[in-house]
Amino acid sequence: MSDHLTDSAPESPVDRDRVPESGRLSRWSLTMAWWAMFSAMFWLYIAVASAGAVGVPATLAGMAASIATFGVVNLLLSRYAIHTGLSVELLSRRMFGAVGSLLAPALFAATALYYGVFEGSIVAVALQEYFGGDIRLWYLLCTVYMIPVVIGGVAAWLDKLNGILLPFYLVGMVAVVVAATVQQGYPTGWLTATVASGPLPGWLTAYLVYMGVWVLMMYTFDYARLGRRADAGFHGTVTFGWVFYALTFGVNGLVGLYLLGAWDIAGTETGVVEAVVGSLGFAGVLLIIVSQTRINSANFYLASTNLQVFVHRALRLDVPRPVWVVVTAVLAYLLMLTDVLGYLLQALAWQGVLITAWVAIAVVYVLRDRGRIMPRTASGGALAWLISSVAGIVLTVQEVSTTWAQLAPVVTVLLAAGSYVLLTPTDRAPSEPEAAQGPETPQGPETSQRPETSQAPEAAPDEAQPV
């Protein structure tokens, strides 16, 4: 599909750092593109895994606290991204300097790729379970078919595809609950099932489980920059805010907990797949394909765009994003052929520390910028990110105290925010530039180093910056 937006994209990534207002997506298009994240077997699994560890009541309490946290943080980040047009890479360059413009997109690309591998594997497992055959061929199919889905980008048809598939997912979730009830009977007490308590309060343990997906806040920033300023309030509350997470964590989580009670499934994502296929048969396979296609459109899109910007920043090579979509698919397939879970969960745990530290520092930076209080240098931000990340990883891998290992994400966030405040002396930005430049050009320590970003042409929304 071609339109005036995608046809007018400039050639070089450095010439398209920001998304101009004329290149933003409509309210419906951006909402449907982002709500691809709503449908994933992972959201059923994470509730099931948490319930297996701390029980259902504690899981629901931790889930509610997570919905509130994600709602508040993403309200702040999405509105800032909309008003500035900045990407994760550009914000990271302001917070951390040159190291941020390299490390942030590399981290983001790797995390999105890993999640793409994880979610794509679920489709392959479902297809093999129903049809049989070599799992490697199903892996290949699940990566190859994502290429035409993602290669056009958000402006071309991702919003339309996900808008069309959303009703099928919603109907499928209702059908799987009804079918499970018909086949297994109503699971009495599924909302009150408890397990032995651990060293931490159950709700806090569940909350820490959901902290493992704070990468969605980075996802939010790169999508929100495509929104129109007039829609900032709607996007901050509905598209990226508490409404989205109430449905994504809450509704999906309740379905997962219901299936746990009905089928007594294992606390794995393949266990969820078996329950869905067992309830609906072939229709369950189609439901999994729909759900995973939606969420993997976001994973593959963000992995490819961040690979593009990382290579450009590191090697000064301008390679078109469609090439990186193919590279992403190849990498995903190769990773699927290895012992995915053997290293994937550990890698995600380490990356999760880096991401939670990034989010904490980003929140402080945005709050300061809203008050026109800006750091004098970005070096302190890089040091704060390093200190908090190292501390978080050390707590994660140490075996002396399981309690402190569990608390590593919280310690990382507090240390990141606190050290960033202490290590970055600030000045209050003068009011004249604010009035002259408007919200499109907020002040920051890296502003003077990026003259090219003020020359944003009329670019395609998803091509305006490859992040």
C-alpha cells in the first residue's frame, strides 16, 4: 500500500529524527496499531504463572497495582512523546549522551526480538500440536509470514490489520471461556485459590512479576510519538494509559486464571496454548494465530526499526527498514532453532534491569523538563544508568538472599531515579526559548549537538525516525 506519507519519506535516518505534526497518525489508526499489544497468550500466561507462585487473590492485587503504575507512567511518557516527537533513541541521547544513542536502540531491538521469538514460538507449538510435523518448519513459517505483515510499517496497514483482527480476538476469548466451562464445568473457587506464602507479601511478588514487562513503556514512547497533539489526552488515558492496561492485564489475566481453574494447566505459555486448543480445537489454533500475529507485528516492527537506527548510529550505514524486517525474521528463526528458554529468560532478566533503570531515569527527566529544569550534562545520566543497572544485575544473580533477588527491580528503580537526581546538576531553562520554540523543541543537554533534528521534513509517521 502506498500513500503520500510513505512516498515522501526522506532517505537518511539523521534527516528524519522527529515526526512532524503533519506526519502523525489519526486517533483510530494509532490506537489500533498499538492495541496489537492487547492480544497475546503471554498476558494469560503471566497471570497464571503469578497465581502459581502467590495465589489468585494476591495476583489480582498485584495486577491492580501494576495497572495503576503503568497507567500513570505511560500517561506521562506518552504525552511527552506526542508533544516532542522524540523517539526512545533521541530521548536516550538527551539523558545519557552518545552512549544512549547506541545502547538504547540496541537494548530495545534485542528485547523486541526476544519477545518476537517467544511469541512466534507459541504459534509454531500450536500448529505442531494440532497438525503434527517438524517444529523447525513451523518456526520457519511463523517468521516468514511476518515479513509482509510488518514490512509496510504503521502508516501502511498495521493499524488496519490489527483493527480487523481485534474483534476476532475478543470473540475468541469469550468462546474459549464458554467452551472450557461446557467441557470442564464451572471451576468453583477459581478466584480464591491460594498457595503457601513466600518471604515477600504475595501482592508485591505479583507486582514484581509485572515489572518484568516495563519494556512496554519504551514501546509506548516509540508509538506515542506518532500521535497528534490534539489527541494527547485520549492517548494518555485510553490508547496507552490505564484503560489499555485494565483490559490487557485485567481481562486477559482473568481469562488465564479461569482456564487455570478449569483445566488445571501448567504455569507455562505452552500450558495456556494447550488449554486454548483443547477448548476450541481448530478454532483455538486460529485464535492463537490471530493473537500472536497482532502482538508480533509490534515486536517485529520495533525490532527492525531499532536495528536500523543502531546500525546507522554505530556504522553510519543507511539501510532501508524493509531490509531490517528481513534481518529480524532471519534472526528470529535462528534463535528459535536454539535452546530458546535456556538463555532467553536469563537474557530478559538482565535486560529487564537495564529497562527499569531507563524508565526511572526517563520519568525524572520528563518531570524536570515539564518544570523547565534541565541537566547541564548527560554524563551524569549515563553514570546513573550504569550504577543502577550493575546493582540490579548483581542482586538478580546473587544467591545469598532470594528476597533481595526478588526485590532487584524495585531497588534498581529507586537507585536509578535517586542517582540520576544526584549526579545531574541542573539549571532552569529560560522562558524565552520555550515561547519561541514551542513544545516541539524542548531544551536538553544534547540540543545543541543535534542541529539536524530541527529540519524534520514532511515524513512518513513510521519512517520519520527508525525507532
